Amino acid sequence: MIRDAFIFTTGFGQEGKFSGPLKPMTFSIFEGQEPSQIIFQFKANPPAVTFELSGETDGIFMIEPDGLLYYTRALDRETRATHHLQLAALDSHGATVEGPVPITIEVKDINDNKPMFLQSKYEGSVRQNSRPGKPFMYVNATDLDDPATPNGQLFYEIVIQLPKINNVMYFQINNKTGAISLTYQGAKELDPVKNPSYNLVVSVKDMGGQTENSFSDTTSVDIIVKENIWKAPDPVEVLENSTDPHPIKITQVRWNDPGAQYSLVEKEKLPKFPFSIDQEGDIYVTQPLDREEKDSHVFYATAKDDYGKLLALPLEIHVKVKDINDNPPTCPSALTVFEVQENEVLGSSIGIFTAHDMDEENTVNSILKYKIVDQAPKFPSDGLFLIEDYQGKVQLSKQSLKKQDTPQYNLTVEVSDQDFKTLCFLQVNIIDINDQIPIFEKSDYGNVTLPEDTAIESIILTIQATDADEPFTGSSKILYKIVQGDNEERLVVDTDLQTNAGYVKIKKPLDFETAPVSNIMLHAENPEPLVSGVLYNASSFASFKLIVTDVNEAPVFSQYLFQEKVSEDVAVGTKVGNVTARDPEGLAVSYSLRGDKRGWLKIDSVTGDIFSVAPLDREAESVYWVQVVATEVGGSSLSSTANFHLALTDVNDNPPRLAKDYTGLFLCHPLSATGSVIFEATDDDQQSFRGPQFAFSLGSGSLQNDWEISKINGTHARLSTKHTNFEERAYEIPIRIGDGGRPPLEAVVSLPVTFCKCVEGSCFRPVGNQEGIPTVGMAVGILLTTFLVIGIILTVVFVRMKNDKGKNNVENARVSELRPLSG
């Protein structure tokens, strides 16, 4: 082979050189390159004169006697990705002088293979309402190129969906795994009745689908939509108090695929939940139910996967407890009492007798039938009363009743349903007929004079009427009504149930100015209607004259609370509100303010107009409260008060500031990396619902090489160093803060940051000779002086105590001399 026929390949050894001594080497060469390309020039030391190549040469790799390694045709990674060769240096006799050494040829991949689907057509199925994102089938493709390079990295994509309703994709594919699942819309809208099947065209590209030069392939996917069987069952009826062995299966639910984990969830907490479900989805009632205790139950059935995650929304299960006739009728009370007037005509209704049954309403189990089975006494005859079979209306059946014959009858009523009977007791009282009218003891009660400030509920007059009907019945009870002279309903009359006396009382305040004199007409009547032919006459009416005397009253405001709203920047002298009051006696009213603690307001004493007399400040008082005093002019100078509330709306008149004192900010010196501190801004103006939105920047352009500011949110920012070359000292950093208000305001504040040595995360700063702090020598002198003073004090105390002890000893001796000797 002629040396000039060789060209250098792009492949080279791990040293990055094209020649060198014989030693183990690895070369990387792209597949598909032109043949007869030089790989490496090996050099041998004498006495070696030639080289010998062996191993997986595949007739491709050759070596010249002078050590020139080359290959003769294009490499194919898919045929062999790595060639393992052996190279030895030989002398002139063919004996091995060096080696053999391993030579490895790695064939690098190029994108020379297109991806291929394993099937030209795929078929699958999915249930409607399946969970979005959960794969129900896969498509798979392969690529012979190196999967560790982009050449073999596959990208899946759905390019066509038929039909495509409203241009909405119902299916999605994982572009790496080929897993096909429903989109959110697909899980919601797929319906086998409307569209039982869909066709997808799925493409796969290599190069991760990122370049125009990638290869691709397509396949067809047919999908059948199956009906969702995860549906709530129809409402279930369970017979109450069942004696069958429990548990009893009552209904079932089924998930679309096997293996779901079923459970029941209570909707309302019961002492004992009477239902269960097995892992087949069968639902059971576990104990007898009582309709009268609870007539229906609602709970939920859930299906979960092996990880306890819900496969779909829970289903609501409704169970109705079906009634059986297990409750007898019950009487309305131990004794029911009716009243009937004497001389009532035949067929007159005395009352409706109503019993109860706890079984289900409007069913045969709760239909009740009534029957009178006994009457006592049976005078003047038996069967004086009738009762309707199903409505319970009690009537007179034979003749009118007389109280002097029998004032009371006791009836026994049998109440029955389909299976039970109950006896109830009914008492019928015969009452006197209302044939007497109430008669006032006098027709004119004269004058009643009262001051207009008489208290409500005060009794101002007692009236009396009598009725000759039977006492303590509706025929003799008297009700008093005011029928004339009190259109404002200032008065009311209460009746004493024992004496039938009437008490006229104040119901609403009296007012001399509107009604100084009223002629009041009273009417006495019975709650029971009068018998035919008897009418109320003048004897049932009485009158009196109500005279209201004047009382000097304080002015009355038109309302208790006056409220106004103005901007805090209104000019001094602006009218901000008005109050009105009137004097009941018609006197003039003078206005004044009370509680104007900031001196912001004044009031016109005649008109009640309120003006500002000083600048207003919402930040000082967002709602300013004062009292308005109205005083009558002349008379007794009585006064009254009302409240005036002035709400101030905000104006942007406060510049931003730091939210707190930041004297403690520090960074550890020297900096090992850039550092930062966080600070907060605020201002005193009213904030929008979004809160403050401050803008932050450095207050001086000369600091931009050392510091930078980044905004964190509307109120917080971060001050960061831009390098680490700072001195160990305190820095005052000017910060410009703007509020973006109307008008916009800004302020430049100073943020102190100290660079200091740190000990256990805290700033450590040694104390030098500072004003007010003693030096070490001074501290030692002060300490010695202190010890000397303490020593002198202790010496004096010790000597004093010793002298006192000597005196005590002498005194004790003297005392002992005076004591008589004991014999």
C-alpha cells in the first residue's frame, strides 16, 4: 500500500497524540467514516523491526511494518461496538521483542438507524371516567443506535386523534416511556354511547425529538371505550327488625379492574355503623335496623389501589329502612279534655281527637281507626257522642246537653291499626252558654292626669266589669279593649284572670305636644261568642279622659349617630358635616362640641354645620369621634348629646421607612464568600388589599461596585456584597425606598452593617479605650481600694464586738455577785 493513500482519522488515543511507543491504548472512532484512515503510529525500539496485529481485526484493522495502525473499511457500531486487538513488536527473526499489548478500538455511534415500532398497529381499551394520567396501554419502539447517546434516545408523540371533539385531546402519551393515558378532559368527557372507539397515530423520533435531522416512525393505535362500571347502585330498601341471620348482602359496587381495595366511609357518625363491604365489593347490613330510630342511611363506598390512593370519587350509597307494623297507636295524652256549651245543636263538633303511630306515615301500618267503646255516665242515655272512624272528630249524636243534668262525661276511645289496639281516655266538660254580657261597675272613670314623662308599664287606672256566666269559663272571662281615643296605641289593658279587673297601663311614651287631652273609650267583651239574640250594649262600655301635662324636655337629635367621610388633606375651614336637633317645646337650640381632643373641628352654634379648623391626619386618627351637644336656649337650658364620627380617607403623605432598628446587622469578617442581610420597609399610609409594594435601590451610585439590592417581595429586600474585600468596621449603607403611591414618595434611609470577627455565630468586637470605660490599671486600682475599705470596716467591727464582749462579761460578773448563794 502506498503511504500517500492514507489519511488521518479523527479517532485518537487517550493521550491525544498520533505517535508513540508500544503500550496498551484505547482509540475511539466514529462509525461510517471512509476507509484507509490512519489510527496511530507506533514506534519500537531495536532490535524490533516490525509489528504483528492479532485479535478482533475482522479483516478491517491493519498495521504496517513501521507501526502505522489503520483500518481499511468503514466501521459499524451495530455490528461490533468494541474491537479488542493485540499488538506485538518483532525482530528480524519474527521473535517477539515487546508485547503483545492490548489495543482497544471503541466504535462511536452516529445516528444511522431510524427508530422502529415493535408493532405496526396497537389495540387497547379504556374505561370511561378512568383516572387521568394513569396508563392503560403502552407502545414500544427500538433504535439500534447507542441508547447512551441522543442517537438512541426516543421521543413519543400523539400526532392525530380521531375523532377530535371540539379540538380537545382526550389522550396523552408519556414521551419517554410510550405510556398512553387519559387527559383530564378525556377522563371527564369520554362516553362509549357517543363515541365507542378512537384511533390515534403515534410517532416516535430519535435524537430525543430535538432536531430536524432526527429519524422517525409511526404506528396506529385503536382504542375501545368501555362503560364505567364504577357507579352508585340504586337506592336499597332493607326491612326493619329483620330476624334473618346477619350479615345480609344488600347491594354491590365494582371497580373497572380487579384488585381494588374497597372500604365504606360514614357520612354521619353513628354509635355503631351497621354496614360492611368485602373485597369483592359486596355490601352487607350487619345488624337489624329500626326505622323508628333511623329511617334512612347514607354512606360512601371507596375503591383504592395498593398504595391506598383513591381510584375514583367515592360512590354515595342510599339505604331506606322499610317499615313493618311494630308500633301500637299512642294516645295524645293520659287524658284529653274537650269542652262543649250546653244547648249545642245535634251534630255539633266538640273537637278532633288525634292519636299517633310511630310507624311510617301514609302507609297501612300507621292508618288509625277510632271507636267509642264506653261512656260514663250513661245519663240521660248512652251513645250521646259519636267519633268519625278515621278523622277522630267528636260530635253530639242524640240531643243537646244540660249542665244541671251532668256537668262531665268520660269516654273510652279504642284506637286501632292493622295489628294493634290502644284504649284512650277523653273527658267532655259541659260549660254554661254565654248568654250574659260584661257590665262595667261605672260608665265614666273621670279624669286621669299624668306628666308626659310617666314611665312605660305604669298602671294609671283600674277598671272593673262583671259577668254573670259560669266563673272561670270563656263565657265569663272579660277582655278589655280601647276602641276610641288612642290611635297611637299608647295604652294597653291587662286582665286579672281571678277578679276580671282591668289595669290600664302605659305602652308607649306620652307626648304633651302631640296629644295633651284624649277621651278614651273602653269595651268589655268575652272570648266566647254570645248566644244568638244576645248583644253587647252600653253597659259594656266605659270612658275616661286622659290629660297629659307638659314636662320641659331636652332637645332631641334627628339621629343618635352622625357619620361623614372626608379626605385627610381637605383644606382648613372645609365643611365636613352637619347635625340637627329640635326642642320639643319649640325653643331655639345651640350646638357645641365635646371631646375634640385634637382641636380639629368647630361647629356653628346655630346651624349645626361642622368645619375643620386644623390639618387632619388619618395616621393619627383614622376615625375621629366627638360628641355634639344640643342645648335649649332659654327655659331650663336642658341639653342632650349625639355622636359625630368623621372617617378620614388616606392620602399618600408618609414616605417609606425601615420597619425597625437594624443596628444589630453584621457579617463575619473576613468574608469567605459574598454575604447578604435582609431588611423590611414600611410606611404609615393605608395600604391596599395587596399590601405595600415598595421599590428598593442603593442611595448612592458610588456603592454599586461593592453592594447590590434585590427585592424579595413588596416589603422585604436583600442587601448583598458583590465581593469579599471589606474592612473590619461598620458601614452605613444609604437605601432609597419608593412607595409607588399617588403621588409617589421616596426616602433614603441608612442601613448599618458591621463586618466583625465571629465567635460561635456571634459578632465579637474587643473593647478598646473608650470614653467612660476604665483602663486595666485603673480597674486594678479601683479593686485594691475597694478591698482596703472593706478590710478597715471589718477591723472596726471586730474590735467593737470584742469590746462589747468584755463589757458583757463584767456585767455578768456583777450580776452573779448579787445573786444569793444556794444552800
